[in-house]
Amino acid sequence: MHLVVLDPYAIPGPTPSAIQSLQNADALAVAGAQVTLITPRPEQSFHAENVLGRSLHARVNVIHLPDLRRRWFFPFRSNRLFFRQAAEVVTSLGADALYVRNLKLAGYLLARQDMPPMFFETHEIFSQSFIESHNSEHWTQRRKLRALENLEGRVYRKARGVVSITATLRDDIRQRFGMVAPDHIAPDGVDMVLAAKANVTPSSTGLKKREPIFLYLGSLHPWKGVPVLIKAMREVHRGRLLIAGGTAIRVAELADLCRELGVEDRVELLGSIPPLSRFELIASVDICLLPSSASSIGARYTSPLKLFEYLAMGKAVIAADLPALREVLHDGENARLVPVENPSAMASAMNELVSSPTLTAALGKVAAHDAQQYSWRSRAERLLAWMGSQLEENHDDIV
């Protein structure tokens, strides 16, 4: 199968979405597909090796198009020019299918008559996220919401298939939009090769004799729930909290919160770290944290890369007890789940694992075992089998 993977944002790149897209393209090639990756050219020198620790698979052909956004002769942020450029390239490739995760790009390509069948990977219900982050009382916002709902509905109906990263997301799409294209659930994954190289796990048996280290790794968007961890540190008996990721502005805001709560000496804000350093960082800590909020994207639509990286490194995980996370985590088996947005409950679980090295080690052992089913390659193999079946079924219908 020849797949064209398209994204209007530069890949490779350091953002979680760029990392996910690169891992996905590489894994599809490893699983047997011929992959053409079309994105704008990265502004800075950033290579696949910065994310994968190796070159892209030989079956991945990368086409970087000029990124003209915000240039003096094209002073706009619109992606429409990239959409047109990418579509023209696609027409010359003779691909079997397209693979897209950007909603506006998907809508543009589906409106053309000269495109191969398209599979759309969704990470949220965009209109629901819009409702939760905007004041929909104003007429301009209501108009934008209607346009977004219409676009989203068209993409879900007209795509050859829809890939949802959680079952709860798939269920919500069906309920909200009714009849949609054939769907497939594919949680995000983990690079088991990188995990194996970095897997030097601190001994949990020494937790009672040394200062334990907790880690949150990921973006610092408000829906990620990171302030819950900072507030929890007021009730944690022993240990330091490392928070890695986020923009300088968001890091400064959390630093202010640490000072306000008097925990600045026990919380270290590392800021953004190189993608290749993430496994070594996870390896160096004792317990990993995933607080997430009760928002739709945090509770039902999230499949965090860091979650699978925590598991692959054999770490005990404490996470918010939310539907999307319960698809992967099971309390007392491979993680400890706590009530959402509850700092005291989070602190209680942190204290429990610190005082019980045996439980901490047991959770980490099961986590490492469970991570095997979430490798990027396994995900890609299942995706290719499903996409192949959808293409064959449609061909049979036409014949």
C-alpha cells in the first residue's frame, strides 16, 4: 500500500503532534507500507534522528514544501496555500490512500474530485473543544461553531475511514454526528526501541532510604491538570516533583503558583527538553504522574504519548480516574487511579507508593508488560490491515 501522510505543520518537529505524526509515518513503513510524508519545510534544522534516534525507515519519502506563511509577500497564517500545493503533489504520486489528522486539510482534500481515498485520524471532537474554550454566546462565535460542526460532520461522513485514538472519542462522534464512515480505534503508542535503550530503572526497594522523585512530562496546557500536582506537593510527606515541558510563559505561571503555595523548593520546572531525552528522564525517576482535567479533551479524548512512555519504562503511574485513561490503566494492576482534579487524593496516592516499594515495583512490572501491545509497530500493523480491508470492500462495491 502506498500511503500519503499530509500535515500542514512542519515534521519533524519538537511538538507532541509532530512527534506522533513522525512516529506514525515511520511505523507504517516498518509495517510494510510505502509512505510519502508531505509537510512544510521545518524552519530550523530538525531531523528525524532528533526524535527517533535513528533515520526514518527507507520506505518513507519526505517531501518538504516551502512554507510561505507570514513571509513579506504572503503575510498571512492561512494554510490554504499549503493545501493547494500538497494536493498538486498528491495528484502526481498515484497513491492508494491519504492519511490526515488536520481537520481543515481533510475537508479541503475531500472536496476535490481528484484525490485518492482518505483516512482521517482524529484526536478530539473539535466543535466540543471549541465550545469548552470559547464564549459561544456571541453571534460570531456561534457562527464559527456552526461552520466547524458542518466541516467536522462532512469529514466524518465522507472519509473512507475514521481513526479515533480512544473508544470514548469514537462513541461521542457516533452520538453527535450519527452515521459516519467506518471507524477504527488506535491509541497512541511508544517507541519500544528507544525505551529499551534507556531502561535503567531506579530500584524501588530504596524508596524508604532516599528522596523519591516524581515526574510529570508533557505539555502544560490548562486541561493537562498540572496545577493539581503542585497543590498536592503541600501534602506529600517526602519527595521532589519534576515538571518537564511547556512554553516559557506557562513555566513562569507555574513557578508563581509554586511560590504562592510555598513548595518552590520541592518542585523543579525543567521547561522544554529535547525529544530524545525523554526516555532517559523517565528512567531517572521513581513514580510518574498523569493528572489530566475533567474537560472533554482531558477526560474522553486523550491518549497521551507520555502515558505509554511511562509504561514502557516500567514506572508506577498515578493518574486521574478518567474514561479515556481507563481504556489503558487499571487501578491496582498497572497504575493507581485517583479522583480527578483532587490534589489531596493525588497526594495520598503519592504517599502510598513512596511508603510501599513492593506495590510500586509491582505496578511498574505490569506496566512494562502491558506496554508491549502499544508499540508504534503493532499500532501500524493493525491500521494497515484495517485500511486495506476498507479499500478492498469499496473496490468490491464498485465492481
